[in-house]
Amino acid sequence: MKRSMYAGRVREEHIGTHITLKGWVGRRRDLGGLIFIDLRDREGVMQLVINPDTASKEVMATAESIRSEYVVEVTGLVEAREQANPNLPTGAVELKVEAITVLNTAKTTPFEIKDGIEANDDTRLRYRYLDLRRPEMLANLKLRAKVTHSIRNYLDELEFIDVETPFLTKSTPEGARDYLVPSRVNKGHFYALPQSPQITKQLLMNAGFDRYYQIVKCFRDEDLRGDRQPEFTQVDMETSFLSEQEIQEITEGLIARVMKETKGIEVTLPFPRMKYDDAMSLYGSDKPDTRFDMLLQDLTELVKGVDFKVFSEAPAVKAIVVKGAADHYSRKDIDKLTEVAKQYGAKGLAWVKYADGTLNGPVAKFLTDVTSDLTTALHLEDKDLVLFVADSLEVANTTLGALRVRLAKELDLVDNNQYNFLWVVDWPMFEWSEEEGRYMSAHHPFTLPQEETEHELEGDLSKVRAVAYDIVLNGYELGGGSLRINHKELQERMFKALGFTTEAANEQFGFLLEAMDYGFPPHGGLAIGLDRFVMLLAGEDNIREVIAFPKNNKATDPMTQAPSLVSDKQLDELSLQVEGADQE
Amino acid sequence: MKRSMYAGRVREEHIGTHITLKGWVGRRRDLGGLIFIDLRDREGVMQLVINPDTASKEVMATAESIRSEYVVEVTGLVEAREQANPNLPTGAVELKVEAITVLNTAKTTPFEIKDGIEANDDTRLRYRYLDLRRPEMLANLKLRAKVTHSIRNYLDELEFIDVETPFLTKSTPEGARDYLVPSRVNKGHFYALPQSPQITKQLLMNAGFDRYYQIVKCFRDEDLRGDRQPEFTQVDMETSFLSEQEIQEITEGLIARVMKETKGIEVTLPFPRMKYDDAMSLYGSDKPDTRFDMLLQDLTELVKGVDFKVFSEAPAVKAIVVKGAADHYSRKDIDKLTEVAKQYGAKGLAWVKYADGTLNGPVAKFLTDVTSDLTTALHLEDKDLVLFVADSLEVANTTLGALRVRLAKELDLVDNNQYNFLWVVDWPMFEWSEEEGRYMSAHHPFTLPQEETEHELEGDLSKVRAVAYDIVLNGYELGGGSLRINHKELQERMFKALGFTTEAANEQFGFLLEAMDYGFPPHGGLAIGLDRFVMLLAGEDNIREVIAFPKNNKATDPMTQAPSLVSDKQLDELSLQVEGADQE
């Protein structure tokens, strides 16, 4: 029989009609001779009733044999429920079953199919098809599809052309680590999976496409963290002839559309703009969460004269005030915060509590002379806790920035229904890499430097600023973009500043430099991390919750056991040997 | 200055307005003191005029310096053209330039930016960004975006959920050759890029998604042919609880929508259905081009008695009649056809010409006795050419099928504006592989056998029929699908029939078999080859013409030189050695 509708969509208006439903058995209850079955499909749950007085023997026998997660087809009459369940969309009706067929049976599942799971991550991933049956996971994946649908419609309306770029590309060591794909035809040669279609989309601008977009998988072989996956999805955009401002406006429109169509929220445009330097100095982060204050305050000058070398001789002394938290944080609690501070490179964490007009705590005695100045500068009120970091400006900022976020979570200062979007602009072009011992691109080597700082490419690289912008949501980097270099000479200077020899630049990026010989237009764009965006919209805190089949934190799929060993024949065809493997 | 509109969109209604355009310089002509410039952007071409009597010295100087493919910004007044060009959408107007700025210069391009290119393929691919500037290529890529847009809207309306499936998956040697991706974290282990998300989408049905789609890249490491690429794009669909017929109807609706929205063509639904056996016997192909007749005719019985062993003793003698072609095909021409026949495994090609009531040609003398029967059976008319293949039935069919297509092309029998869609149904489950010396899946091992032939899984495999269907357009396989197995026992029998031991089946597909323990619903789906579909809609004969950055026939990108050598550090991190590479 053909299904009449989804079980989750049966309503009072269907009372008196005969319908056929197909779905999974949730709970079965035998109550006063009657059998009640919750029938679940992707749109919800509907109650089935089998009455031994009216049901055929066959129906009764089948109903009695049915267990959780069996797949069934049922036909019956929609009736009003005696006791309506107002918490269930189908709660006013039930189906009086007249025929029932088992389409497939099920063993007892390793965990119950319901919201709020307690199974561990690997069990969930191993039985992902069961995990995805849980309504909250299905809702997350539906939300994801709704978001991409909304984005596509918006960009199609703006005449962006959806273009697919290649997955088998050239390895470019600048940036994160590539996933490689050995070539069989060209032995010893490798493709790389794209970390992003950055150069390709620039070439599409060179080809005159004017407006490009793609929702596309990207790949980075990095060590995994909570919100990282080996493969992730990017909403990738590029435009020609537009200003930084115009690209940001298009992005704002996109986000406003998504927020409205998926969450019913009208966001206020334009989004606030914050300079990178201000973000670092006020929030200690290049992706500030502005849903709460607790701003970083600079006390370097104020404590210059105190008799406490840790403060008076530090390059920077900064503080955050945790309002009214003095009694909530014991010494032990603060020791924990100190551990956090050390993870961010701080040598320690100083603190005072302000109560009854005086400062208390280990370092209070050094601050007696400046108590009044401090109280004024920090707007201290009774029971405030003050945390200080005295260190390099960078360490002071990032440490307090991290503590700020942690404290807000601990103290529940954040309104989870608030969506604070903001642009961080005016970025440095380069950042110093301790690991590599050199300046590296803060974004990528194709970013346009701000004209007035361009000359520092041959001078002080720390002073070169980029025409770059990040879009931030609630303390997460949602995406980022920039105007790009379109003149060969400037691109060559950029490679040189990054330490490339002419030969190395040509070897790696010669095709891009050559393309700049042929009328490369001014262009710029942006990419949004789709996984993270959907994660935030879904109220989740791990992108795995919005990806159908993610990898675990060992980059493994517990279900299929990928990655796996492959046959000698496969390796032979690729002329590859695994080191340490048995040799014949 | 902000661009007012695309150059290709300026019309008579804009006369008298000042506008700013940005784009590429096509031709520049100096005529009677005036300078005419064709300004090109993605929407078309617009004529610029610089008049030395009215233009500033600066504008004149810039205009004189400008060469083809320079990127310029121009501002001016839209005026009516003295001599309108009715062949150009902008032909009624021209822009009287008041300001012009060169945004970037260009060297002489390696080929001219115009339709109908003569550069060779590798030059086109090496400078793909220039190749894509040619209006016909841009139009192809725009068409592609329009097709996917149309497909997505259709499937979204039908409540299909767009779900992204993983690219880093498990290698399954059954099927074509996988592209492998070495894992760094799990040394010696490999991911595989998906040949299709077949099992994954089945698991989504198990998860209760009910209707899934994705437009997704797939990968096969095969030797390349005209319409093959290492990576290709699939419109991938899967549904639960639907019949073969219902899935075909959804597909027909999808194709009708695309045809209407991209070509303005109303196709007639439902599409014709043809059994696989009929397609082979009448057209000699499992993807018949039904835009022309020239059907294969079976003469085995008719020639049983003739005194010509090649015919009388052959397992099958089949023929096609090339209407009125007798005078167009010399012996030499037919020799060429014979060569083709041999490529398909035929030992030779017999032929006769029918003229003035008699048969002529080398084998005519053997057919004297059956001339009248032949004439009647084949409905011969004056000047017909008849081609015979006497061989196994399979060789006779495929050889004549190939000749049929070739002759139709040579004789221009095909209407290129006709789109003949058709379903080929009732497929064999297995096909014999000479190479492997065993039966292999004609589609894949998850295809549901037709119930009445299921018992032959333990009997004669050639008799098992599949609930499978291919959608064919103008002689191309556009896509294919099937109902799938959802019961573990049947899936195990299928693996066994394919020669898997229990261990091998579990090793490869254990996760799928396990999933069948937990209420796997009846399901089925279909996948359409997007590249090929767009190629046919664009009237191209190679999918490279509808892919932005394809590989050449050595699976190489002449622009980036991918695949390329990678550093020792990269190989070391993966614990890989390339055989034959220099050892340190």
C-alpha cells in the first residue's frame, strides 16, 4: 500500500479517514488488553491502537510480536484520542489499526532511540544510523539542509554562479598539512585534496565569472579538536570589482536571510565592525564574544609605581573584573583558573577581591597605594573579583581573553538565545610563527595589503595591514575574507616577504603569477564555515552533532573502520611501499 | 566608482543615462579618428566610443594605450548607435566614454577570446582562465549552475533532505579502482575517495531520513576516455518505502523540470520503458538512441539453409538496413566499417546492396535462394545497403549496435534538437567478466533481485534479474538506479553468489550487514551523471566542456601541473616510500 502521509503529520483534520503509515516502532505498551504502539517516522510520532475486541486475529498476533525498531506498515482509521496529549503534535489523534505488516525486524539496539543520549561517542558513531534516528540528530541535519537551501537561494538571486572546483589539486605546502592522493598514471606524483578552493576561485574571477559561490568540502590533515574534522564544509564566495564594504554587505544579507528563514530571527544590519587591535585589547581575542562585557582593562601605567616587581616591571599589566564573583571563587577555584592561565603562556595569575572598600588577597598588600585609583579605573563594586595578568601584551591579552570566556560560562553570563554577529577588520598581514621562526600569512599569501602599509613588505612585516575581515558569531570565527592581490608585481613582493625564492614561488604558484599577466581583475571574497554556523544555530557545541557521518578524534570512522589496510595489489599499482610494513 | 550594471545588459531604455561599466577589452578599432572598443563582461559585449573632438586628452591617451584583454573601468553617456547592430543584444546603443581607467593590463593571449576555438586541448587547459572567458564556455558553466539550481528546487519541494556524505571513506575493491588517501595518524592505513555514496545513502534510509539527495563529487581511478574524468558529479537520490515506479516518476518530474527551466522544452511523460533484452536485441545497446530507427533484425532462421557456412552455422545472424545508402558506401567505406566491426569482436562484416530487385556484393551469390524472403523480411527498397554480422548473439548485437550509431552520425540521420529519454528496465543482475573469470554485479551488490528469479542466486546466475532501471538520453546512459536489498539474509546470499567468503563479506561490508539487524526499511534510489546531462543539454560531445577545471586524458592538470612531486617530509609523515625513487 502507498503511504498516505508521514505519521508525524496526522492531525485532527484527518479524523474519520483511513490512512496508511510506514515507520519504526518506538514504545509498545499493553494496557488493559489494548496494545498501544508509538509509530515514528522522520516527521514525528503517532499513536497506534490495537483493540482485541475489534482487531483480527492476524493483526493481534502481529501486534504482539512487534518489538522496538521494527519497521511496519499500518492501515487504519484516524480517531480522536480519549485523552489528548498536548505535548505531541499528533496528540489529539490515534490510529485504530486494521492491518499491520512487519517490513523488517530489529534486534535490541545498543542504545535507546530518544533525545538526550548517554552512549559514548564511539558507540554513537559505530551505530550512526541509529544515532541519526534520534529526533534531535535528525532535526540538526534537517536544519543544515535548510541553511544551505537558504544560502543557495540568496546567492542565486544575487546572480552568483555555482561552480564546482576540482578535488584532485596540486599540493601547496604553504598553509596547513595537505591530504595527498597518489596518482597511478603518474607514478610517484600526488594530488592534494583542497584546503580551500582559494586560488581556483580567484582564477574564476580572472575568467570573468564576476560572482562565484560553492558549498564545498575542504580538507586539512591537522590534529583534531572539538570543532575540527579532517573534512569540513565551506560556503565559498568570490566577486570581482567590489569593495571590502560591498562584500561585507552581501555577507550580512546572507546571514540575515539564514537567521530569518531558519530561526525566525531578524538581525540588525549592518553588523558592528571592530578593529583587530581593539578586539585583542578589549576582549583578548580575534573573535570576541560580545554577548557579555568583562572587558580587558590596561593597568600597565597605573601600577608602574607599586612596590611589586611582577607588576611594575612587566611590559603589560591587564585585568578583568568579574562582577560580584568574589564569594563564588575560592582559592582552590582560582588555582584552577591559574592553571588555565599557564596553558596560555602566562607565568601566573594575580587576583584581589574587593569588599567593604578594601582589596583582599595575596597581592592586595602591594596595591594599597593605588587602591583608590584602581577602584575608580575598574569601577569596582562590592564583591567584585579582579584577575590580573602581568606579562607581554600578547600573553596578557590572550590569557585574560580565555579566562573571560571560561568565567562567563561558569557564571552563566551568556544568553544562549542571543546571536551577536560582528566584523573584525583591519588585520595584520603576517603573524610570527615561533615554530617556523618566521613571519607567516595571517590569512593567506594572496591577501591584498592595505595600500598605505604596502611599503613595509620590504620593511617591518609586523606593520603590514591586510584588507581582510572576519565574521564572528558569539566568540566563534564564522568565516573570513579579504580583497586579493591581482597584480603580478605585488604578488611577487608578497612571496618574497614570506621568504620564497623566485624559483620556489614559480614552482609553487607560477600558474597564478602567469595568470596575472592576462588582465586579472580586482577581486575579493569570503568563506563561511558551514559546520560551525549550523552548530551554533543548532545550539550544539561540537560540529560532529551537525555532520551525518563524522570522524572521531582519531580521524577514524568507528562504523566502517576507515581508514583501513589496503591490498598489496592496490599499493603496487601506485608504486608505494609503507615503511615498516613486512617485505616479501 | 561602483559599476552601474553589466555591460551586456545595456539597452535602449538606458539611453541618456550616465553609467559606469567594468570589464575586459575585446577588439579596439580606430576608425576615422574615433576609437571603438568592445567591452566584454559575463553578460555580453557593449560598444564604447571615444571621440577625440569631445574626449579629454587623458581619456584619449588611455584609450590609445589600451589593448585586448585589458581590464578597464569606464564611465560615460549611453547613446543610440548610428547604425544599430541587430545581431547584438546591446546593438542599439553605445557608450560615449567620459572617463576610463585601466584596472589591469594584459599580454597578448595565447589564443583569441572568442567562440569556436582552434587551440589544442592542453593549451586550453593550461590557460583555462582564458578559455573560460570565451562566451560559449561561460554559457556552458552558467547552464550547469542553472541545471543544479533547478534540480535542487525540485527535490527540496519534494522534501528530499540534502545531506553531505564523507569523502574520506573505506576502500571497497568490489567495483572500479579507488583513489586512496594515506592516513598520517593511522600509519599504513588508507581512506578511499568515494566512487559513489551508495552505502552511505542506504544507511541514511536506515536512519529514517526517508528522502535524501546530494549533488556530489565521485571518484574513479580508471583509464580516461572522452566522457570520463577522475572526478565527476552525481545527482544522488535515495528514498524509503517507494516502488520502482514511484522512484521513476520522481525522476521523470526532475528531468521535465530541468528541460523546461533550462531549455524551455516540455517533455512528454511518462518516458517509454524498454526491457534490457529488447534494447539489446533491437538496438544492440543497453542505452539505445531512439531518435532514429535502423533496428537490428534477426535472420538466423532465414539463412539456416543457405550454402554459406559463415551464415548457416553461426549461432546468430543479424542485420541492419541502411536506407538508400547503397551508393554512398564504396567498398573502401565498407572496409572501414569492417574495421569497426572487428573492434567489437566480430570476425567480419558481410554486406549486400539491393538495387533493381537484386542483391549485389561479395556474399550476394550465397543468398540467391532467399532473396525474396530477405527482401520481404527486411522491407528492402531500391538502393538499400544491408550489413550482416554472423557471430554469437552478443557480438552480433553489440557490433551492429555500434555500426548503427556510427552510420546515423555519418549519414546525419539524427535531429540534434530532439531529446529522447527512455527507461531501460528488467536488467540482468550479473554479467560475466572475461577478465575476472566470474560473474560480477551489473550494477552493484546491493541491488534487489526480482523475487521470482531470486532462487537462481543458488542456481544459474545469468537468470537472476534485478529491480534496476537506467535512464537513457539520446544513446547515453544518463543515470541508473534500483531497489536495494534490506534484509541481511538476502544480502549474505548475494555476496555468496558473487564469490565472497563469509569472512570477506564481513571484512568488507560487515557494517552494512550489521545495520540490517536494526530495522532497515525497504528503499531504493537513483543517481544521474550531472556532467553528462549538462553536456547533452549544452550540445557538447565531451564532458570537459561543461567542467570548469577538468583533467586532460593523462589525468593531469596542465595549468597547475597536478599531480606533482611532493616533499620527503610529506612522505615521511605518511610513512610512505615511492618505489624506484632515489634512496638516501
